[in-house]
Amino acid sequence: MSLIDQLNQLEYEALAALEQIADLTALAEWKSAYLGKQGALSRLSRGLGALPAEERPVAGARFNAARATLEQALERAEAQLKRIARQHAFEADQVDVTLPGRAPAVGRLHPTTQMLRTIYGILGEMGFQVWESPEVETDEFNFQLLNMPPDHPARDMWDTFYVETAPGEPTLLLRTHTSPGQIYAMRANAPNPVRAILPGKCYRYEQVTARHEMQFYQVEGIAIGEQISFSDLKGTLVAFAERLYGKGVKTRFRPSYFPFTEPSVEFDIECFLCSGAGCRVCKHSGWLEILGAGMIHPTVLRNGGYDPDAVSGFAFGMGPERMAMLRYGIDDIRWFFSGDERFLQQF
Ligand code: PHE
């Protein structure tokens, strides 16, 4: 076979092989097999030297033309393969815009916060302003100024967590109730009348149960002025309960004891779970206690800077978690601090 025939054959083969190529790796192999320095075309062109001198220019031109043809075919094939690869990548990446989106998780207020805000709303309309007071307290404010000197037996009702302090420093503790706030609010206002609420977190060292947590919120309230009586206290609390739970809600006052009020009461709402029949949550009494209250003890009024002969006042301390339990039908107070989203998402 003449050199030119071999070249024609090679060109034909190469173009046919190119047709079959489906990816860029195979294309690179094809390129070095036919067009590379050691490729078929270069090897065949070595035969040019053996041709008679007068045939060489024509044959040489034919080799050049064949190389050009193959190079152009290679370029076309490469462009084509790249286009296909890009197309595949697009298809693999394709976003189905008709799929429903993923809704972002929307946060919301904790049920205790919701209850606190409801309480501020109702008592705010009755003229109580919101005050703040510290969560870490001295023994003096948590107990002594509230008519509980050291070793007073009533301290047993409020066991707490103590902070280690240097000898001679005042004893620090996590407050067991918001009642120390009464003293701050009184001292800031005496001798003028005051109506204030003091919300915040409290702590107790005690057995955790369905009704008791070692941390919880309270909202303290005080009203001090001339001629404030026990019926003002009752009227305020019943009106408050009706605003919160609806007219006709069953409530009751029970005589109780607190060193800082005299007389003292506890205020109950009919149990939401059993409607008064008695169950685990209400300790089979049919009632749930939501607050302690009473007429402010003269000693406490004096500690706050008031003259107990000139003014009187009432105080109450309510438990918003207990109140949220009643409102939403929550049967265990431990849910509030569980951090369980399934619980939180319901409010
Ligand atoms: N501080 C009391 C408690 O935590 C509640 C209370 C507040 C009682 C104000 C009377 C007056 O139990």
C-alpha cells in the first residue's frame, strides 16, 4: 500500500474512532494515539523520507492537510463533549422550584413569659407598675426585714441555696421568693402611696415534683396607702382571677401564715384537670394554690419606711407557672424548664 493510501486509511480510522468517543478521558487518549509525538500520524510521516524527491512536496502537503483535518475534528469533538458534560452537571443540580419550601423554625415566647405579660397587662390596668429586684439576695432582705430574724422557725418554709462568702461578709443566697422586693419598692416610695408588682425568678432547695420546681417565677404585688383594707385585697385578687380565667371561675381564700403579713391567706383556683373532683395535680383537694397574700405586717411597713399607724397595705406573691398550668392544662411543672421543644411548640 502506498504511503498516501496508508495515510487515507489512518485518517479514516481516526475519524471513525473519534465518533465513538463519549468522554474527555477517552478523547485525550485518542489525541495522543493519533496526533501525539509518538502517535500514528507522526510515525507514518517518517515514511516521507523514503519517497522520491519529486513526490515529497505533494505527499507532505497531504500529511499537513490530514493533520489539520484531525485537529479540527478533535476541537469539535472536545467542544461537543464539554457541552454535554455541562448539560449533565446542570441537570444533576437542577432545583425543582415547584417543591414546597422548608419553613424556617419560628421562635415564640415561653409559656411563662406569655403568662407574665398577661399578668402585667391585667395588673397594669389596675394601676400597678412593674419593678425589678435582685435574684441574689442578702439574708437581711430575704428574711430579716420580712420579720424573720435568724433562727425564726418560719424560715423552714424557704430552704434555699447559699452563696459562699468570706467570714464577716453578709450572707448571700438565691432568693426564695420575690417578697424582698417589697422592701425596695417601699423604700423608693415611702411615705407616698404605692402600687407595684415585682416579677422575677426564685429558687428553693426542695424536692422536685409535678407541682414544685427548684426554680420558678413569682410576681410580687404590693399596694400601700391610707385605708387599704383586706376587702381591697380580696376584690383585687378575685377581679384578677376573673380577668385571667374568665367570669365565674371558682376561687377560694384559705387562712394561712406568713411572717410578713397579718392576717395571711392563700388563694386557690378550682383544679383544671379534675374540675374539683380531686386528682394527682391538686393533691386530691380539687383546688390549686396560685398565690399567698395578706395585709403587710406593721414591722415590715416600718422596715420599708412607712408609719403603720398612718397607712396600711396588702401584698401578694403569685406563681405564674402554676397559673399557666391552670390556663393551658399542663399537668407537670417540670415541663417549663425541660427545654423540650415538643412542649414549647404548643404555646
Ligand atoms: N412570699 C410568699 C411565698 O413565697 C408569698 C407571699 C407574698 C405571701 C406576699 C404573702 C405576701 O410563699
